[in-house]
Amino acid sequence: KKKDPLKNPSGHHRCWASINNKDDELWKISKELFESDCVMFFGSIRWGQMNSEYQKLIERLTWIENRHTTLGEENIVKDIDAGIIIISQNWNGTHVLNTQKKVLKYFGFNVINNLSWNWQYTDIDTDESKQSYIDANKQFTKIFLEDNNI
């Protein structure tokens, strides 16, 4: 366990990378996570999978899942609702959404279906045209910004 009351007030944070690297800042995320009733994960799809920033976060938080599945300890996120929002251009959105909801359930989060969705511009997986990206931006802006007066 990280033995710093500022960086680990809950006593739950224990990640070998955090302990062995003094400049690691994962504690900032886990501290907020353990104080939350609900957590929303956001990401985009690149080449058919979640982007590297999201993947890195999930990899860094694996110790949460290991506590209850591998070590048989208490599930420390069981009372935290979670959702995931994914934005994608043209490929694999529905499949990735379903997979990531399962991942969050494996972690022990209470995944809320109404807080989990994917927006994908087109189902044509080979559509990488410049015009497709321009049109996707226009549609996204209209749906999520203009229609909501943002």
C-alpha cells in the first residue's frame, strides 16, 4: 500500500508503479475514484479499439480488479456506479462498447446501461475519406452541441 496519507487517504491505493516511482500520479485518479458515487469513462476508438490513453488508465487500475478476483479481498468499487461513452468514426463501436462494459464489470463497478453508449458516424469500416471526417464533425456538432445549445 502507498503509505502517504495525502496520496492514499482511503488506504486502498496500492500499485507497484506508484510505490516505485515517486513522480507517479495515479493516486490523483484513485483518490477521486474512491470518493465518488459514480464514475464516467470517456474514450475514442482508434483502429477498432479504445485509444491508448483509456487503455493505459485501465491497465494502471488493474490492481483494483486483482484485489477481489485474484486475492479474494473486498471489492472496493462495488458501490460505485460507472458508465462509458465512446466516440468513433467508422469501425467496431458497438463491439468495443460491449467489451468495455464487461471490463468495468470485471473490475467490480456497477455498470449502468443508460450511462454507457457509443456514437459512431458510419458503419462503413473502410470509409477513411476526408469528406467522411468533415461530415462526421458536422453531424457530431449538430447532435451534441447545437441541438443542446452548447
